[in-house]
Amino acid sequence: MTTITLRGQPIHTGGNLPKIHALAPDFQLVNSDLELRSLKDFRGRKKLFNIFPSIDTPVCALSTKKFNDHARQHPEPVFLMVSADLPFAQKRFCGIEGLANVVTLSMMRDRDFARDWGLLVIDGPLAGLAARA
């Protein structure tokens, strides 16, 4: 368990972050076309993750825009944006903002991704969402 803060108040995440140089835990997440995606779907490419609670928060929206800018300049890796938002909301946001260089993935079907990666918030107002990472 890790302690983080939200508006100065402690909240906790369950599990442990993956170790450096360890294999990343596999996942089943939903893309903007409502298709399941797993780690193996991105095999052969470096992967950069932006994990956050919701695209509809100012900090998370800004980080997604910044990742899109980096992805435009560096097309070799795949930039994966992971949140609990529905794929419809992720697609709407990217369409409005003109973000075409990142891949959005949703935890809409379950929270295993956040739990397996040690990022599932387990208490406080954001319980059930992923912490920013």
C-alpha cells in the first residue's frame, strides 16, 4: 500500500508498482472502438503510459495533450492513455482537442489493470479509480 494525497488529505493505493526492468503485468483494457486490448497488442514497440483517474480533470487533460505533443514528435513508441473513463468520453475529448497521436484505453470493464499495477485508489473520494502515474 502506498500513501498519496488528494487536496492535502492522505489516500491509499493497493498493491505495489511494477519493479524497474521487470516485465509489466498484462492487461485487458477497452480502446475507443470498444475492442479489448492487451499488452501483447503493442508487442515490438516501446510503450509509454499516462495513467490517470479521469480525462475530465484539468491536470489529466493537460497531461494527455502533452503526451500527444510528444507522440507527434516521437512516433516510434506507442503512447497509451489509461483511465476509468468510458471510451466514448475518451474519444470525444481526443476529437475536440485534435489528439490523434495517442491511444486511449479504458478500465470500464474492471479495475484489474490499476490493481495489478499498484495504482488502484482504495479509499477516499477517488476510490476505484487509478492514481496518476
